[in-house]
Amino acid sequence: MRVLNAAALALLVAAAARSVVACEVDTRPLEFGIVEPVRGASARGRLTLTCDTPGTFAIGLTSQSDGTARLLAGPGTAHLVYQIFTDGSLSVPWGDNITVGPTVGVVSDGEQAVVLTLYAEIFSGQSGIPPGDYADQLTVTVNF
């Protein structure tokens, strides 16, 4: 019997501000679709940063999950382990410089939007996962 689960991530925006620089972040949910936990799944998303002043910015992603593992919460206490990466080879976790991995540094010219790709992976080999909807929320923080 196959266990199928729908999984999605919602990206929230949090801004850290100490100056007159204004930045806008645009995101879309990362949708894994129907997942077979034993096989895992991949998804890609986009994050667009537009700032009104040239500069270097650090973009962090913080999960609702506690600890170093990112978890998609499901029915009851069920969860799927996943990660967001900065690269398509899935070698550098995208984090907040505290628990998961480094932030991503970007340079803005103050005019053009900077578009970043998020690479998400639900790890394979997860068994005993009940069917249902699984979700997490990530907070996007822009430090400048």
C-alpha cells in the first residue's frame, strides 16, 4: 500500500530594519504535490528581492520547526523531514546562520529585482507516514 501525502510550504516575510533602506520580498508557496515518503520529492521555488538602495543583503530562512531539522507537520504528531538548499546539487542548506545553515548573500543595484531559486527536498526513506496534508511556514528575513 502506498501512502500519499500532499506537502506545501508557505513563505512569510519578516524585515529587520535599522536604516532608511526599503526592501520588498515576493515569494510563492513551494508545492511538493503528492508525495510518496519512501521515495521523497523535490520542489523549486522563487524568492524575489527588490530594494530601493544599492547594497549587500543577507537573506535568511527560519522554519517553524525546532532544532536543526526542518519538518513538514502533518496529522497528529506525524511529520516529513525536508530541507531547503541554495543550490541545485542540494549541498548547501539555506538557513538563518543559527540552526540550519548559512544565509544567502545578495547584491542589489537598487533598481533591478534579485531573483533567487529555492531548492527543496523531502528526504527519501521515510516510512510509517500517515496520509494527509503536511505543511510548514518559513520566515524570510532580510538583513542589511
